Amino acid sequence: MVKFLDLEKINAQYRQELKNVCERVIDSGWYILGKEVESFEEEFASYCGAKYCLGVANGLDALTLTLRAWKELGKINTGDEVIVPANTYIASVLAISENGLVPVLVEPNEKTYNLCPENVKNAITNKTKVILPVHLYGLISPMNKIMDIAREHNLLVLEDCAQSHGAKLSGEKCGSIGDAAAFSFYPGKNLGALGDAGAITTNDPELYSIIKALRNYGSHRKYENNFLGVNSRLDEIQAAMLRVKLDYLDSETTVRQSIAKRYITEINNSSVTLPTVFGEEEHVFHLFVVRVDKREEFQQHLSDNGVQTLIHYPIAIHKQQAYSELNTKTLPLTELIHETVVSLPISPVLSEDEVTKVIEAVNSYQ
């Protein structure tokens, strides 16, 4: 069976290095907000082309704390609206709701699955304060157009980079273009920790300062609490392991892109809609997502031929019980996407033979 994602094999490549840095952290005697976190923050900010980086507990917290910080700064208020693609993972929207803000779900671009600038324009009201583009599946959103809209309407832009580490647009990496950006380092991400982890990048020193306190009980100085903060800190041991894996991120991205190129070039099945790629740097292929009408039959065919697949994601946010108030909303393109998407295996440890097996399985589907 070609595994959808073999994390054991991925991390085995760096096994000794990972063990060495774990020992380094253990021997240091300092386990929370120490030198490993500081070093990772500096290295990841530099990698993204941003001035500041803050390690937090996970990607959801990265989104939530950024919006919360903007509230503390008086830039947004309870009841304000945040424009977000309707076909994203629910975490993007949970962060909005958690802050007492209103998610405004808009249909994506049919080819890229990312925010459609025209739909963003049409969704803006006098309550709109934030645009939240999600670089879904690893493809960077049309940030130049989104930033133009934001500047025209005096809106904040929070990039959701949970799936897009290293993706570029016109030479600029995601995480450095908007007013702030949120990253997840969940183990299955292109840059994955060995547990939960996340980060925020920004060029805004004031925002950086507020979030730095919020993630640590609202405190800049021990026992002095300026805000009603939370405990959301990147662990020293996870930061140390992320530092190891960051060194290999670009080379692993190149492997992902080469596999995707084979899929796009060699998959020849009219029943399967392949992803659209505009530029080599724009897509880092966290996921390789195709669309097919008879999804269950397609997945069963691939399984019968030794290929494991997953669905990202089977249920649209506005159809979830958690958002029952949105259940009557109609978003036909988003619903079609959720009903037809299938993710094929793609990872830096997939062999050429395994890639060939996936291609043959897809091409033999009728």
C-alpha cells in the first residue's frame, strides 16, 4: 500500500539530529521560552522574510491570538466582520468566532480554491475589518490583489499559512505579505513538529509586543499581567526539532513539486480534475488535491490498487453542527468542492515507483 503520508519514514531521515537536539534541551534544564524558541523565532522570521516571529502552541492559537491582539489594540471590535474562504478548514473560522467576530464566508476561485478577489470586494460592508486569506493546499493566494483591496478599504490582512510554508508570490514568501500571518507545525505539515506547535509572523512591532504578552498569561514581566492572556507557548523541545527540520524544508519542497509535476504531466484521465498551477514557486504542495464526481468509487478503486487517499475536507463549515446558524446558507461551489475533492499521496519520501503506482491507479479508473 502506498501510504498517504508516512511520518515515521519522514522523521527517520533526521532521527539522529532530532535525538541530539532533544538531549540538548533535556540537558539545558530550561524547558519553556528559552534559547531554542528564541533561535527558532529568529530563524523562521528570517526564512519568511518577516521582522518578527512568535512561537505559540498551535496554528489555531496563532490565528486566535492575532485577532485578539488587534482587539486589544483597538483596531477591531466585537461584532466586526472577517472575510474568509468558505472552503477552508474549520480552524480558520473558529479563531474568528472565538474573538466574538463575525465570519463572512465567500466562495473561492474555482481553479485555485483560494480567495477570489472579486468575491472579497462584493462581501465588504461597513462592518468589515479583516480579510483572512487561506493559502489552501500549499498554493499562495493572490496576495497582490488582496492587499490592494485591503489598502483601498483600510482593512487588516491575516494570512493563514498553515499549509503553505515557503510558498512565494513574485519572490515574496507567505508570512511576510499581510499585516500578520499564522502558521501551524502540526506533524503532517510541510514543516512539522513532533507534536502540536504554531507561530505568528509580522512586521508590526506593536502587534508583536501584544501577542508576546498574550501567549504568556498576558505578561511581559513575571507576575505582572497587563492583559487577560492565555498559556500558548511553543515548547523548547518542539522548537529545537523544528530548527532541525527547517534546514531541510526547501529541499523537501522541491521533491514535493517534482512529484506534483509528474502527476500533472502523467495523469491522463478525463474523470479527474487536476490542480491548477501558475508558477513553480507559488505552490508547495502540502496536498495534491484532485476532484472527481464519484468520489467513493474513485477512492475504492485506488485502495483496491494499493493507494491510500484522504479527503480534505468532507463537510463544509456552513454545514457543520457547530455552525448551525449557517446551515441554511447556500454556497454551491464550496459544496461541490467538499463533495468531490480527494487528496493523493504526496510527501518528500515517496519513491519514484510509488509515484508511478499512484499515476497508474488513477489512470486505470473508469
